[in-house]
Amino acid sequence: MLLLSDPAVARVPVQDSGDPLVDVREASDLQLDHRKADADGAWARLRQGVLDRLVAAEHQLPDGVRLLVVEGHRPAALQRRYFEEHCAELVAAGVGPTLASVRGEASQHVSPPEVAPHPCGSAVDLTLMVDGHEADMGCPVNATPAASDGACFTAAPGISAEARHWREVLGSALTNAGLVNYPPEWWHWSYGDRYWAVVTGAPAAIHAPV
């Protein structure tokens, strides 16, 4: 499983395409959740190329099923704080013994700031709405590996048949639209960032931090 802390991700060059950062609320009719809302509205913004692919993915969903966007852009300073705080939590819990092992474990839940796709506007955390209600996906969005007993991993074996079905529905639509999943987080998908470039074989990332 390729993690964001893998040196191969950091080695990918970035050639920003100039793809604008747009507000999901103004540029589409996608449903937007407010659990990660911030005063500046960063959570509601995505690169246009990501948004276009989400709209295409939603058109592939069955009747009565819609995407629910939870978080898009995340300022770099906030990403760094999240990562450092999670590393500190892991150290306190006895994860180690090296800094590299702590960072590797932390990157299963929070992206290292130097390669994180959220500050680029490339990543989106999202789930499904089924007939107006949030689908059972096996664990909540942003659940940690420890808190979810591993159910946060996209291919987790211990989830219900219903949760597996909805993950497959979500994954099929988003993959067909050109996004890639981060395997430790079923809800995290991206396009244009370094991780996307490694997974797809693109010569460079097309989104730099905004």
C-alpha cells in the first residue's frame, strides 16, 4: 500500500496548470456538508478540475444517491498543525521508535504537509447520501485506524455487506471520473496532486499548494 510518506511521492515534480480554486457552492449543485466548515470558506473550495470530475461522478450514481462533500481545500498551516498534533499523539501512545516510523504511521490518517493534497485544492473528503440520509460506509469520515479498528481502510475486510456495497458504488463512480483513492481512508479522493501522479503514472503533479 503506497502511503503519502513514501519518498516516491515527494520526488514527483509539480508543474501547476493554473487550474483555478472555485467554490463548490457557487459552481455546482453538489451537496456540501458543514461539519468541517471554517470562517474563510476554504473547506468549500476545490480546483476546477476536481470539481468537474465530481460532477461527472455524481451523474454515474444510481437514482436517489448523491455525493456529499465534507472537505476540500485546507490551508497549509492547518495541514501542518493537524500532522504535528497527530504525530505527538502517536508518540504519546508509544508508536516508534524512529521519527520515520511515526511519520509513516501518522500519514495513514493525516498527510505530511510537504506532499499533502488538501492544501493544493486537489483532494476531497466525501461520502454518499442515499434517499436523503448519509449512507452506512462502515465508519465515519475522518475516523482514525485506532478508533475505527481499521474500518477506515478502503478495503477493510470486517465491514458489513451494506457498507462494502456503498464503498464500491462510491469508488466506481469516482475512479471512472479520474480520481484516485488514498487506501487508508475510504473517503479521501484526489486529482492533480503528487499522490495522484504516482498512482496514475503522470510525469508531474499539476496542482501546487494554493
